[in-house]
Amino acid sequence: MPVNRLIQRLGGDDRVDLLRAVRESDVSPYFRVMESATAPVVQVEGADRIMLGSNNYLGLADHPAIRKGAQDALDTFGGAITGSRLLNGTMDLHLALESEIAEWHGTEDAMVFTTGYQTNLGTISAVVGKGDVVAVDSAAHASIRDGCALSGATIRKFRHNDVADLESILADTADGDGAVLVIVDGLYSMEGDLAPLGAVSALCDRYSAALMVDEAHSLGIFGEKRTGAAELLGIDGDTDIRMASLSKSPSSTGGFIAGSHDLLDSLRVNARAFLFTTSGVPAAVGASLAAVRLIRSEEGEQRARRALDNAAVLRSGLADNGLDVGALSPLPGGGETVTPIVSVHVGDDLEAMNLWRTLFDKGVFTSAALYPAVPRSGAMLRLCVMATHTDAQLRRAVDVISETVTEAAA
């Protein structure tokens, strides 16, 4: 059968072979089964484990207000709208959420997509095309890379957070006829480091390039209003396209773009990933609206502060025990900051998977970041804190992780 050729080709993929090998030996960190709500301790495959593998940075996934927002939407609209936003899929909840996001970000407008992945895919492929150039950080989200590929624009990758490399690309394209778009993550999901947004923004001004910042992992954490890294680093007003996910700190599903009326109206009629997909389920939209309102409140401020405090406890504890957790992110005017993502550098993919399994058996759930999510020989254990982790849970995790990594290296 013709499909067998496709399966045979996929079966020859090194990643497929690796997945099969680690699955047979039961050390695979993927597709593990969660059996309780996402919280500091989660039941995974029959046992309680300290959860350090979730993007639930503010600890809102099981918050009563978010549950109520989801339940109210479910009671009003049922399980699904069963149509696209264009036709019958726009609810008053969508309009309320978009209005709340625009007000929060101080932009003219905002637009909600069904998923964060579709937000990048639809936006990038709509705003640039053949004859244009996209300069993208090599560590950017997969959804960014896929959106760039779908757009048909010329893609120029620059080394991660390398401002000089970005400038060489922008200087190269300065005499071209097409538009130039620079895309970076505010907070990178693997290394847990912030982009040098001040320098990037200055280069965009110098070379007349538009700037898009993906705040998926920084939303709810950074800035006085907690809109993300662009606010923290003082360039929120200079960012042309502000993207974020609703599935990390807001603990729901979806994504959004905040920007000008012209940008958003253009996306509403040109972003195919928005036009031709079913609207998000009502419960997700209701949960998102409740989460955004909570993040903007005093409680949201306290949770953001607690998440960073917890990150400092985890990071410093591991560093003090000799583990390689990388560098802190610099701030304008001096100083440095932790982020909710703490990465323990390992190097070898198989070693990282074995460490993951040992930690799993000891009651600590982490994420193993392997190629191609990270560069070859760049495997790491990706740890994420929640605002709701206790000091005792974090101290226990530090002890277990430090002991396990040290023993494996002996």
C-alpha cells in the first residue's frame, strides 16, 4: 500500500528509532499519563510526584476562579460552538476577553486564536510573504519557525540572543524591496533566558524592521502589569506585534495577538489558522477570561512575585550543589533576574532520559529537553516552578535532583 512507503520513511527517522528504544526500556519522558489536576504535586501513573515539568507558573490551573469561569461558560454555551469565529463561533466571551487583553496591554485591539500554536502560524504567514524577509532567533518556538516556513518569506536565522548576528542580517536586507520582520521570544522556553529586547528593538528602529515578540512564557510574570518581557525591558510600546499564549500562566488554552486596529483587522481576514479552524471550546475561553482578570489583580501580582522567589530557591539550591544551570538574565541598567524556567544542562540525550527516569522513580517529575528541541549535545532537564510550590517541596526537589545528577556523573 502507498501509505507503507510513508510509514517506512518515518520509521527511518533517528528520532523515531530513539523513541522506540526508550519506550521499550521505559525511560521515555514522553506521553506519561497525568491522573490529577496540575498542582505542585500531581498523581502520575499511580504515584504522587513533585511537578516541575508544567508551565503552570502562577499555579492557576486548579484555582477556584478559573474553575468557575470555565464552568459558567460550559453552563451557558455547552461543550462547543462547532463553528469558526468567522461564521458562528464568536461568543460574547471572546469579545470580553479581547477587550480585556487590549486594555491590559494598552493596545488598540486584540484577537484570540484557538491555540497558541495557531496564533503564531496564522499571524506570521499572514503578515509576511514572498519577497519579504523574516529574521528569527534560532531558539524560537517551533510554531514561529513553522509560521515562517508557511509564509513563503525568506527566512534568516540568527544565533540565539546574538545581537551582532542579527544586525548583520538586517544590514544585508536593508536595500531590499520587501518588508522585514524580526521575531523573538520574550522568554525562551528551553534555556529560560530573556531576549535582549532593548538591543533588538533598537536594531529594528535603525533598519526599519517590524518587531514581533512571543510572550508565551513571560506573560503573567514580568512587568508591573505582568504583560511580559517587553514591558519588563521597556520596549512594550515599540513592539509591533505582541503575541502570547493562554496555556501557560493563564492555565487555559488559546493564544492572542495585541496590536493596532489595522494589524488585527488584517489578521481577521487573512490569517487562515484563525479563519478556518473551529472556535475554542467555551470552557477554555471562560477560563482564559477569568485568568486574565486574576493576573491583573493584586493576587496576580503576589503570585508572580512568589513564582520568581520560588525560581530563585530552586536555581540557587542546584547551583550551590554544583549543577550547571546557566546564567541569569541581565536587566537594563544593571542587575539580573531569575525566570520561572530553570534548566539543568546535561549534554547527552540518553543520559538526560536516564536522569529523567531516575527522578521520576524518586517522585520528582521534570521535563527532558532533547534534540531537536535543543541543539545536538545540548540535552537538559527543564524545570519549571509554580507560585504554589512550598519551600519544603522545592528543597526536597533540590536534594533529589542534585544527588541524582552527581551520582550519574560519578
